[in-house]
Amino acid sequence: MCRTVGQTTPETDWVSRLADEVIAEAERRAPGAATSAATAPVIVCASGLSPSGPIHLGNLREIMVPHLVADEIKRRGVPCEHLLSWDDYDRFRKVPAGVDPSWSEHIGKPLTSVPAPPGSPYASWAEHFKAPMISALAALGVEVRAISQTEQYTSGAYRDQILFAMRERRRIDAVLARYRTKQAAQAPEPADATEQAAVEGSGAASEDDGSAGDAGYYPYKPYCAACGTDLTTVTSYDDDTTELRYVCACGHDETVKLSEHNRGKLVWKVDWPMRWAYEGVIFEPSGVDHHSPGSSWVVGGQLVSEIFGGQQPIGPMYAFVGISGMAKMSSSKGGVPIAADALEIMEAPVLRWLYARRRPNQSFKIAFDGEIQRTYDEWDALCRKVAEGTAQPADAAAHARAVRTAAGELPATPRPLPYRMLASVVDITTGDEEQTLRILGELDPEHPVRSLDETRPRLDRAARWVETQMPAESRTRVREEPDAALLASLDEAQRESLRLLLAELAGHWSLDGLTALVYGVPKIQAGLSPDARPTPELKVAQRGFFALLYRLLIGRDTGPRLPTLLLAVGQDRVRTLLGG
């Protein structure tokens, strides 16, 4: 991984602009308090995730946008924290594909009360899906103050807020009534499985507002003491005694004192604005799924100001993140990849960069297919520009945010060889470390790679990509024996091209040397200098020469870049397969 030369002070990127707005909003809410770091209140940036299933790369944007903004605020010396609410007290809504259908008996229970999927080492459904995200955030350098909503509700932390919401239930119902006819009427339809997964992983999936029944409107939903589900209906509530009666679909009927009851929660559309006021959140982005008329963000803005006496956070609406290629993603059971899957095939700074370089309202795709090589080419080109001081300010800022946080640099690959080259070498050698080191050591004889550790972790990421994502039909298999029939069928010009190549092979045995040689042979045959500029006719001849070499070496017309392939095959075997 490349390192930044010097310190970049980002001034023109979207992160800096949002940080400016957040600091200004904090000053507006508490005038004069932010005059110095010593007296400034801590600015709270927030995210929320529901561990109802795999937390996908689309959901990661819920984390990365506030992380980048909070990190910029910290770099400026302003106290700031990134709060992550785990919505693990949400109800279990459905049994996903691939899980024993008997798990349907747990529908309606809190996610922390549902057993983990079969074979999991974790204590609950929620912990099973939280664990890989927690690990990924650590690898990405994302620091958060995590809050379990199960712990908050069951400890009684929100008791005063719950009692208040129940006292104000008629006013809350009146606010919600303004929007019920509009509810989700214009919600955007998910375009693909990636977007659908992102929607299902957010609080918007339920959008519950506790609609009024025959007994009136109640914004609190108890979990049944008998069956543990929220298939309950509140039938009465006394404001003075706080006695609440509910009945459950299982037949259980109970009266509890809400001032002592810790087995239930506010419905989502009331819960979210309550927490904004409780935590003093100033910045929180939200997905497009939250912004349809009558949705939680829109209604929440009214409830937090009119009922809870707080203010809605500022924050942009963020677009979905798509995926190109999704083969064999084991940890997400063949579905949409999660952050841990991405970190298996790319380094953490590269994944951070993909989120940092695009404004929140811009959608983008993360490549799991062959496009990942193009992603790495772009990253390496940016690294070179940053080192040379020629990168555009916004690009340099995105790079700086990718390779370091306010807490320090992220781990880097000491010698970041091109990803596509590493993938080709691993493919050809089938991961044999001795052969891999031989090839990498011959790339640049003047500065040879002496240990594979110099190329890690990038080498390991490329190897994992080859193992899990490279299509079988794209795998490279070098011939065991020469193609005698093809060699016998060659015309004189083709034979001459092979003689020219083999005659100069030893003297050009490096990556740069072989590159010059394979492009130079058709030039020499055309009576041109090896460094002559190519003409259209020459390009045709070069393509024909390359196809001939591929057919003789691997039996196909195309393959890995020829210089890398030749190094991987080795001089002796190249001579044998080319009839030399």
C-alpha cells in the first residue's frame, strides 16, 4: 500500500464541507461553547445498524459517512464521537433463505433472544451478525461508541422517555396522522438484490408507528412474558399508576407497571427521534429508504421537535452501493457481500477510498469480479500522483482519508506490486509460495523481491480473489507438452517471430525487458526500430503475435499479460513450449 508524502489538508472535498456544517450546527445549538477544545461539548455523529441479517456493503455507508466526517472533526482538534446504535432489540421479522424453517417460531422476538443460525459459535442471532461487522470496522480504522439497544431498554435507561411518550401518545398520534395516508407512497423500489438487502438491513424495513387500534394509540410495544414475541396488543394504560395491560396472540394476558417494566420498546418511528434527543445527535445520514413521504426520517423530524424537545440531526441522504460480481461469498451464504468479504480481497485503505471519493448522494459499485483489477490500477495511479504532488486536491484528500485516520496510519503493503500482476502470478503458480517468490524476484533484477512479506497483505488479498472470485474458465493452465501440431503448421513469418523472441529472451528477463521484447519483435519483423511508434498495421501484427504465444503456452488466444506469463512459466519451459 502506498503512503502519503507529507500531510494533506483537505479543503475541497465533501467530507470537509460536511464537517464545516456540523461544527457550525454545534455552535448554533450551543453558542459560544465551541470557542475552544477545552470547553466545547462533544459533537455526536451517529449511525444505526440492525443485525437482522448480513450487514452488507450498502449498510456500510451508514457507518462510513459519519465516520469520515467525525474523523475530520477530530483532526481539527474538536471533541467528537461516533455513536453506533445496534438495533438489536428489533423484532426478528423473517427466516432468511438457507436457514432451518423451524426458526419461524422465533418471529417477533428481539434479535438478541433468537438463537444464532445453526453451527454459529455466537449466543444469539444479533451477535452472530454483529461479529463480522465489528471485526471489519476495527480493520478499517473506524472507532465508534457502540450502544446495544437491548441493553438500553432492558436496563431501564429509557424509562423516563417511555413514560413521557405514553403520556404524550395523543400528540404523537396526531403528528403521525398527518403522514399515514402518504406512508411509503413514493418509496423508491430497490433496483436489485444489493439494494433490497440494504433496505432489509435498516430500521426502515418495519417503519412501525404503532397504529391506533380499538383501545387507542400506544407508541410502546411489550414483548410477551410467556412467548417472548411482540405479537401483543396494548388494551389499556393508566397515566397515574403506569399500569399497562396487554394481550398476546399466544393467549397470554398480563398487566404490568410500565414504571418498572423493561421488556418492550418504543415503536420505530417514535424510538428514533427519542434517541436523537436523548443522545444529542447533531449529524446522522440516512438512506433513501428513510426519505419517502411518511417515513421515519420525515416524521421523526416532526416528533423530535414537537414532542421530545430536541432537534433533528443534519445529514445527507446517501445512495445505494452496488456490487459487480458476487461469486462464492461464503460468509454471506451466497448473497450480497458484507464488509468482511470485501476485506478478504482488498486492503482496508482501498475499501475506505471507495467510500471517501464519492459524495454520499452518488451511487457506486464495489468490484468483486475482474473489475477489481481496474480499481487497483486507479488506486495505484492516485498513489503515484499523491507522491509526486500532482493529485487534484479532492483526490488527494480522499487518499489521505483512506490511508490514515485521526488516530494514525492504517497498515500498508511495503512493496505494493500491481494487483493484476499478483493475481496472475498466484493463478499461474496455483499459490505455490516458492514459485511465486521466484517470479516476483525476477520482475526487477536490480531491486528483487527477497521475501513475500514485502508484498503482503496485498498478495494475500489477490490470492484470495483468485481462490474465490476468478471464474474457472479464466484460470490459466500452462501446457505440459509443446503443441506439436500447431508448431508444425506455422508459416515462416511466425517461425521467425519465435526465433527472434527466443534469441533475446535471456537478455530481457525482467518485467520491463520482456514487455519491450514482446512488443518489439513485430516491429523488428516489419523493419522498424524496437522503439518505433506503433502504426495501425503494426498493432494488428502485435495482436497476432500475442495470440500465437498464448496458444503455444496456454492453449487460448488470450490470458494474463504476456511478460508476467513468461516470467511465471520460466525460461527453460518457455523455450520448450515455443519449440526452441
